[in-house]
Amino acid sequence: MPGFTFISMNNSLKFVLVFIASVSLMFMIFYFYPAKIFDVKLIGKVAEEATEVHLTAFLGLDHEFKNELAVTHVEMERKLAGWMIMFICFIGLPTMIAYRLTLDKKKSSAEEQN
């Protein structure tokens, strides 16, 4: 293609793009697949129960779950463990993936010199 030049990305831009893509992918996986891994405490008038819910319920986006809680007069309290799992899934893992994919291949370049 005439006039087209390939601009190589520096590592910081590549890191940010991979991080954003990883966060988006992780969010879509947990948003559309109802994996019940986020810890909450359900508090009723008589008893409390610790349980796990899926991401949409944890964020308060699941209207059926909210209606069920309202009908049964139960409140949901998000636990610290649920927030930590969310932090690991949406910040920790994407950071590790982006870091790993943007590492320079020093070992392979050292082998090429030999």
C-alpha cells in the first residue's frame, strides 16, 4: 500500500490496550455467564445467610434478583471477600496478562546472538 507506514507500539501503549481488552473480556465473561463467585450476606428479619451470587446480582443489575429480595424483605450486603474477588478478576488478572504480553523477549534475543 503506498503511503502506509507501520507504526510500532511502544510497550506502555501495548500494555494499556491489552489491559483494557482483558478487562473487557473478563467483564463480559462474568456478566453473561452466571458464575456465583461473589460473596454477599443476605440479611432477613429473622436470620442471616452468607452466599455467593453472580456479577450482575452483586452489582445490583439483575432485576429479577432485586425483585426477589424485595418480595422476601431480604437485604443484600456485599462482603469484603466479594469485592476482593472482583478486584482480582477485573484488575489483577488483566494486569498480569498485560504485563506478560508486553515483556521484552530478552532470552530469545540472547539466543539469537549465540
